[in-house]
Amino acid sequence: MTFILEDMPNDRYMAIDDTNKICATACWYDRFHWDVPALTAAGTVDTALVRVVDTAYDFLPGKGPVTYIENHDHATVIDRVGGRDLWYKTQPPAIALLTCSGAVMLHNGQEFGEDYSMPEDGSGRVVPRPLHWNYADDATGQQLINLYKSLIKIRRDHPALRTANFYPWPYDESFTTFNPEGYGVDTGRGVLIFHRWGPASAGQLERLIVALNFSPYDQTVSIPFSVNGAWNELLANQAVDVSTNVLPGVLLTSNWGKIYVNTSPA
């Protein structure tokens, strides 16, 4: 039996403690919903983001978060970033969502850019909001559908993304640039880099590096890698060879990201 808490204390991280104490299976991870789209809307990142995307942190074994960037209780993520003309601002949150630990929840219409506002209180919250199915056929809808298809396939094909393994943590939130190994956030450039790892479907060890650009500007960064050798960037299906545990001069286009994978023999 699965027991999921919708637990909304003032400090949303307290829901994790409640999940552990009462032996629930999971809880809604509200910090992801509020914090990650808000940063892409602003075009920047802050140092607390590292804790937010380390979604499995503090959960006891066998328990975990339900992660989402949109649900039925609030305005759509498209609305929160400024409307469908700015749909591309939802790309870094979507990539983060599908590369972080947890049971991923997608809201009806999120995959094609449903767009509506919702007040946080009052009678205007409970009104009919029929889906704009035609949005699925326009250019924005098709871009988003293709993105979510790609990300869902990546998550399905790489089970390490579903483990609790995450680096950097613990993370010193006084850092406004990457930590000495090159991970974390660079607040000046709006970039986040983190590392995931775990067993691949055939039993090998797979490692993944995720780099996200939340800013409205292209950024050139050095990407750190946990091991040398052959890596593949999954969103562009591009092979790279790493020889010094770092790939310098990588172009991260605005509101986009990269997902690198390396698979080693068992």
C-alpha cells in the first residue's frame, strides 16, 4: 500500500520529518514547485537551489518525494513564467524535474503548455478551467511535447536518475560560484550543475552530470566530470571525450541544459 502525504507546514521541509515519523511512503515536495520555476522566471539562481534539487535528502530509505512544478491547486507553470510566449523559460525546471529523485507528477496540460492563472485564495480558485486541447497542436505545444517525451525517455532509460544519489551535498550556501570541484550554483551566471549516479539497467554503474542555465543569456562554463572517458550528452545525442575530469568552454544556451551520461562495466 502507498501512503502519500499532502502536508503543508510553514517550513515545507518539515513534511519530510512527518513522512519519516508516521511511516508514510512519500510526501508532496512543495519546495520544488515553488522555488524552481520562480528562479527561471527571474532568470537567476540562488544558493538554496542546491538543497531544493537534492530532493531525496533526509528521507529514510524506502521513502521519497512526489516532485512537480505544476499542480491543480495553483497557476500553471507557463503562467508563472510569463505566458506561452515565454514557454522556453519552463525548460530548465522541466529538465530538473525529470533528472531529480522522486515520483514525478505531471499536471494535465503541462506537457503542451496549458496556461491559466489562479488566485491563492477566494472563490475564484474553484471555477471551470477546461483544457485548451488545441494548444497541443501549435508550435509551442509541439516543442513542449517533444521536450517531455525526450525527458521521460531519458528518465526511463537511466535508472540512476531515480536513485537518491546526489552531489554536491552537504553544500555550503555561502558559495555564490561553483564549489572547488565545479558543482553547485553560479549565481552571477544563473547556472546549476549537479551529479547523479547509480546502477544502470544492465547492472553497470552509470554516472550523470546535469547542467542547467536558468538565465536569459548564453553562458560558457567548464563542466566537471566524476570520471574520465567517453560521455554522451543525451539531449543533443552528442559524444564527448573527457581526459582531465573537466570539459572547458561548454556553451549552455539560455533557458536550456545538458545531461551527460557515462556507463562503466560492473
